[in-house]
Amino acid sequence: MGQVVKFLGLLLLGIGGTLVIFSHLSMGMVYGWDKLAEQVASDPTGTMLSIVAFVPGGILYGLGIWVEKIGKRSDEKWAALKAQSDAENAAPENVDQAES
């Protein structure tokens, strides 16, 4: 599940990066870097889309990492409980065989 959430986060980060490259950077190359502030002011929708794509993308990617950490801890906890229960179940059998 963590991999899916991380993938969606990377997808949104990629969309935001693509918007920045093709909207602002390409306009800066065509019209000049000194007019970049005017371009951002004249196209607030494109600027907002770039920012809005980066924020949830970063949040989703972080949540994906967090979900994977929690999954590892849970797996380790269940493995320890299973090993403990196996050890408890195996101990009486060995005692019975030793008494015979």
C-alpha cells in the first residue's frame, strides 16, 4: 500500500514539474528571464497549478514512506509474537519426549 501512495505522490510531483518546465521555464527562455515575474503575474492559474501539484505530491510521498515504516514495524511485531508462540508450543512437546 505504501508503494501505491508513494507512486501517486511521485505522479503529482511529476505533473507539477512538467507544468513548471513547460509553462514558466519555457516562457522564460522565449521572452527573457527578466520578465519572469510579469509572466507569473499574468498567468496565476498556471502558477497555482504548479504549486498545488507539488504540495499534495510531497504529502502523499511522505505518507507512503510513513505507511511502509509502520508496515515494517507491524511485520516485525507479528513475527516476534509468532516466534514466541511457536517457542511456547514447542516447549511442552520436548518435555513430553524427554520424560518417555
